[in-house]
Amino acid sequence: MSKRRQTLGIQMIAALTLFMTIAYLLTPSSDPLSRDGKPHGRVKAAFVVLVRNSDFDGIRASIRQMEDRFNRKFHYPYVFLNDDDFTEEFKTFTSSLTEADTFYGKVEESMWGYPSFINQTYAAECREDMARREIIYGGSESYRHMCRRLEPEVNYFCDIDYDVFQMMKDNGYKYGWTISLTEYMNTIPTLWDTAVKFWKKYPDYVVLGKDSLMQWLTDDDFETYNGCHFWSNFEIGSLDFLRSEKYIKFFEHLDETGGFFYERWGDAPVHSLAVASMLRRDEVHFFNDIGYKHNPLMHCPTETYLQKNCHCPKQENFGMNSLCLSIA
């Protein structure tokens, strides 16, 4: 497997996309407060931001909200990635928005192209067919290569007074989410069957029994996928999991079928299948207390004790009508 595809595997499949994707390693750094109010050694974590120079206005608003709601207390660094060189203006203005360290890197073209085994002519024909059928993003070539980490133009509605990374480490959480919903099934017609083949080939990777989340994925005893997935616009995930042998093998298995290019597999259902099949229920956390909106969906805490830290209209909470919220 090429370096490009390994990196893309970590990006596309389960990487994390909080308005910035948030990634953490289970190793200490300094001494912020966790949810219990006691000092802890800070975990190694960062906001990973995939962004172009032209996205500055949207990113500026997102960073400002993240700083006001959370990061001014904890000073986690920002890692900005671009497919071009960042301008000095972009670096100057983004670094001025936070007291945390900021880092800037370029994602080389070799990490974004097609893998050698993809028939690009056939892939183009598939996109044209999906466009004719008006499948959402079905005709987009760039969608197949893109997986954002920090999202421009999102809203955070609640003050976060504890270190979410430390809390995840202390509780052994490997993955955190705020919104769950169903996928457009015409974008992933063969994804479920492809995943089932992997699970049958590597049964030791699959969590079963009362600790399993697999039942959340299906309504007919694993015959078909019900489309439930974690919305990848907000995720917090452990890099230990994303770099694990089982996760990388899962991505390689999916990647080799060409489904990312011949269909329109998105990162959200793919990494949701990985999380639900390979992690225990007690390793996955619902961040009910984090109010978040990325059009058109919003998570707003409805409980009174959580609303006191938020300024979002709870009647617009998407989760109140989600058929996939049973996992919470």
C-alpha cells in the first residue's frame, strides 16, 4: 500500500472532523483541568484544519468560536493543512486568533491522486451516471478526494469548561460524536456487503455481545445496513485507533474495491462501520453537552442543566427526530 493511500486512509475513513477535526494521543503534556476539576497531565491533542487560503473568513469565525467556548482555557495547538502553500497573510491572521501554537503544512499532490488500481475512465462514467440520477455529490470528483477536518462557518453554542481530551483519556473513550443520522443509500449501494466480507475474514476484529454497537447498524439481523452513521462534521477520535492494524486493514479492504471512486462512499458511514464493529460500546461517547451547528443540522442540548451553558434553540435540535439516536 502506498504512502499516499495509507495517509488518505487515515484521513478519509475515520479521521475526525469537528469544525476542526480533533485528534488525540493518550500521552500527557501539561496540567489543565478535566471534568472533575482536578489538574491532570494534558494529553497530546490538536485541532487539524484542512483549509485553503481563500477560506480564511469562514475559518476565522470558527476559530474565534472555538477559542471563546473552549480553547482559551486549554491552549491546544492548531495544525493547518493546505494543498498549496499558505500565504504569510493567512499565517499571520490565524496565529493572531489564538494564544496556542499554530503549525502550517502542505499536502503534496501525490497524496491526493487516484490509486494505481482505479480505472479513471470508468470512475468518470460512474460520476456522470450518478449526476444524471441527481445523487447528492454524485458527480463531484473533488468529493472523492476531500475530507475536511476543521469546518469553516460552523457554530458552537455551549461553553465547554472541562478538557474534553483529558476526559476521553480518563474514561477510555476512543471516539466521540454529537449528531447521528441516516446516509443516502444510493451513494453506498455495495458498502455494507463489502464490510460484511471483511468482518467474516477477520472475525477477531469484531466486538460481539452486549458490548457491541453492531445492532445499531442494522434493523434486519445484519442482512442490510440501515444507514445510521455518526455525522463526520464533528468527531473526536483517538489516533491510536485510527492507526491500528485492524483499522488500516479495514480501509485497505474497502479501498481495493474502488467504491470510493465508482460509487460515492463518504467518510462518515465508512468510519461509523469501523467504530461500531471494532470498538466497545463503552469506548464511544455522545457529547450531548456540546451544542454544534453545521448547516443544515444542529445539535442543541435539551436538558435544562445543560441549556444554562448554551444559547441555542433546543426545539431545533436535530437529535429529537433522528431515527439513529438510540445509540446515545
